[in-house]
Amino acid sequence: MLNIEHKQSSLHSSLYDRIPENHTLKLINNSVDFGFVNTLLEDSYCKYYGRPAKEPEMMIRLLVLQ
């Protein structure tokens, strides 16, 4: 099951605001939309049974970060 709920503000979001707008990772985040990954892999995850899956979009972002 994909976790599509909105997150509340945290320490991480306040730290994110301190990153300069011209930082490489922030530029990648603003220019590349990885939202298509969730729709492509939606049929691979069960929505009703088992533990919630890690978001595929987040996993792709981590691979790009590596």
C-alpha cells in the first residue's frame, strides 16, 4: 500500500528551507518530477493487505542521490 498522506512540518522541513535555492540537489528536485514512478508501480503493491510499502518515488530519489 502506498503512503500518499501529507506530512506535517518537522525539523527536516525547517532545515530544508535553509538550503540555498541554487544547490544542486534542490535544482534536481525542482526540475525532475518522479511522480510517474508511483503510477507505474501501483499494480505491484497490495493496497489492502500486509505492511505499507516504501514509496517507490522515494526509493528512486535515493538511487539518484547515490
